[in-house]
Amino acid sequence: MRIDLHTHSFVSDGTDAPADLMREAKAAGLDVVALTDHDTAAGWPEAQRAADEVGITLVPGMEISTRLGSASVHLLAYLLDPVHPPLVAALDRILDGRNGRVPAICAQLRAVGVDVTEEDVRRSAGDAAATGRPHIADVMVATGAVGSRDEAFAKFLNPGRPGYVRRYACPLEEAIGLVGQAGGVPVIAHPWGRAPGALTEETLAGLTAIGLRGLEVDHQEHSPQARQTLRGIARNLGLVVTGSSDHHGTGKVDHDLGCHTTDPDEYERILALATSAPSTGSAAAPRRG
Ligand code: AMP
Ligand code: FE
Ligand code: FE
Ligand code: ZN
């Protein structure tokens, strides 16, 4: 059984429709795939219909923007109730922060001679519920200011670069609590990825005590050494170990569907830890945009 527990559609910053993503997952030989768009469950109903059609199992999920102190931490959440009111309130606040910073980023880019308007970004984001820097990067690629999303981040959009603007992120401890209350299973995404350092074993032990359930260990942003160390920490703390692609369609290179996978026994642990049976039907679809 091949299981990929972290993918993005164009409901956030991936480039595929949720239904196309499910078809591609089937074609890539996956049996189980989680849709984990940033801060939204808006893609679940469409993904569920397509998953049923092609005969793969969808794990409904999301990747929540959180922070630990000043460090950005992405929290994967699986099998949670997407209409749990306190969770929805937290997600709305994050989505408002995503939209609210767009004008400031555009102004800062224009100040360094890169012509990007709010209108361009809205068009680029299309139907996305979660606007992100990748949509701004796509505008810059379209105008020829940069050659790729990667270049846009390196030159303009990463912290310390001229187009960077902070946005609201939910405190990690609060997000772990909300996911648990919503019946879901919280797993830290790429804990030692782009900005390692904040998540020491001691810190992870404290987070486990308040309801953290797993670590994404096998991820492109982790070196073999980091994976080995994280696997040991997960074992010490009794945490589930996952592996996944973090696929963003054509938006991120070297993140092909199934490039990392989750062991079936670890997947079974996630299923056993979930305490709600979330509806992925249209009745559960939260707001878009
Ligand atoms: P934001 O959601 O606006 O904070 O932007 C962060 C998102 O941008 C992450 O979820 C990544 O998927 C994406 N990202 C970050 N760095 C890069 C990069 N170098 N190339 C492509 N996508 C990136
Ligand atoms: Fe992303
Ligand atoms: Fe992430
Ligand atoms: Zn992701």
C-alpha cells in the first residue's frame, strides 16, 4: 500500500484542481492520499468525489500556519471536523492575514522596481481560498521579472528580502489544541525543513504532552541525517512517523507525488487516533476566499 499524506491543490498554492490531483495520485500508483491545502478544507468535497471515482482513499487534511515564538511552524491536521467553530475562527483569522498582507507586499515590490499589482495577484490566485506568496511569485514569473517561483522567493519573498511581509499565524500550542478538539490528528510538517532550530527534542516533548501526535520525517527538505535523528525522537516520544511528497503540482520542483511515503502501520495509527468522522461532503465545505 502506497500512502502520501501531504499534497496541495490550487485551493491553496498547488497548481492542480483537487479532482486532477486525485487522478494524478491514482496514476502515480498511490492507494491513499491526503489533501492538505494551507489553512482550508475548501478542496475536500471535490477531491472526495474524484477519489471515489478513481478508487483511491482520500485522507481529508490541511496544513495550518502556526508559530512557535517567532519561528514559523506548519502543522498538518488529519481527519478533523472542518466546521468545528473555534477551528473555523482560527482559520478565518489566518486567511484574513494572508489576504491582508497582499497590498503591502505589492507596494514593497513596486518600491524596488518590480511591477506587481493587487489585481494581478487576485487573478493569479483565482479560486484559491488561501492566497500565498507563490501566487505573487507566479505574477513575477508571468511578467518575466523572475524565471521561477524559487527565484522569486530567493530574491524577493523570503524573510530578509525586499518583498517580505509578516502575516498572522496561530500559536502552535493553540493550533494543536484546536485540532484535537476538532477530533483530528496533529502532525508537524517538515519539522527540520527550511527554518530548523526551534523544534528541539525537549520542545517536541512538551508539545507531545499537550496533544501533538506525529512528525513528518521523510520529506525532501530533510537530510538523511535529519531523518534518522527525527525518527529516533519520534520513537522516544511515541509519535507517529509520516513521509510525504508535499506536492504542489508544477509549483515546486522535486516534490513528485509519492516521492516519500508513509508506512501503512503508521497510517493505521493516525486512523486510530482520530476521534471524529469528518464529512467531506459539500455540507462541510467552509467559505472560499
Ligand atoms: P506563504 O503561504 O505565503 O507563507 O508562502 C509559503 C509557501 O510558499 C510554502 O507553503 C511553500 O509551499 C511555498 N514556497 C516557499 N518557498 C518556496 C520556493 N523556494 N519555491 C516554491 N515555493 C516555495
Ligand atoms: Fe505551500
Ligand atoms: Fe509546509
Ligand atoms: Zn505543504
